[in-house]
Amino acid sequence: MAFISGGYNATFDASTLGQVEIGFTLRHSTFQRLITGHSFAQTPQDAVFQGIQMFIDYRLIEYNQAGVIKAMWPFGTTHLNMASPVGVLAVGSSKAKQLILTAVAGTPAAATPASVTLPRCILAEGFNVELLYAPDLRIVPISQRVYPDTSGVFGTET
């Protein structure tokens, strides 16, 4: 059997993110220009590959950890303070930061992969971070866009 399970610890911009509710979901989708023609009407006959986009999603449960504010509020230094001027670039202005996942030792995931490094992550555009102020656990939902480097590499697994 080839089942894999096991938790991962994470740092964002070298600061701990603490525990997550379930885990980390790395997702991607491709961009393809479908080729259609009169012979088959709207039936795709082929496609032109035009790139990939990647995101990572997780739900933080330790609101006071150092990395949480960095992950949920990338364009300021403190929550509710938009310190970055409008017009800065996410990657070009170094706002996108490194996310490192490290497998918990002693689990089947410890070597498959042992770590995942995504050097250019930032809160996804249009993603709503919703914070509950109530007598209940404050969960911080995060979805980050993962940008590739100039060679098209999104990250590494070891």
C-alpha cells in the first residue's frame, strides 16, 4: 500500500504560523487556449498551453503566532495598517515571501516529501480573510498565490 498521511509545520517569511486546522492544500490549474473550428463547432480539437497558476490554502488556528499577520496582511506592518503605497508590485517589491512546510517526524509523510519550499507566496488577490471576534476559536483562513521564478519553477520538494 502507498498511503501517505502526516502533518506539516510551517514558517512564512521565517516566522512560525503555528497549528493549522487540517493541513495545507496546494492546488494548481492550467491555462489553455482551446482550438475549435467549423468542422466540429464548439468541440475542442486541441489546445495551446498558456501557463499554470498555483495557490496554497490553509486555516490557521493560533492567531497570535508571529507569521499570521505577515500571511494575512502583506501590504502593511501591522493589522489594519496599509503601509505600502498603492501600486507596489507583489514580487517586484518583495512583498511575496517564502513559505516552508516541514513534515512532522515519524509520520508516513516525513519523507514524501520531507519539505516543500515555495519562495514567492502572497495573499491571493480578491481572497477575503474573515476574522471572528467572539467567544470561540479565531480561525484565520488563508489562500496565497504562489508565483514562479523566472525559469517557471514554483518551488521545490525534498
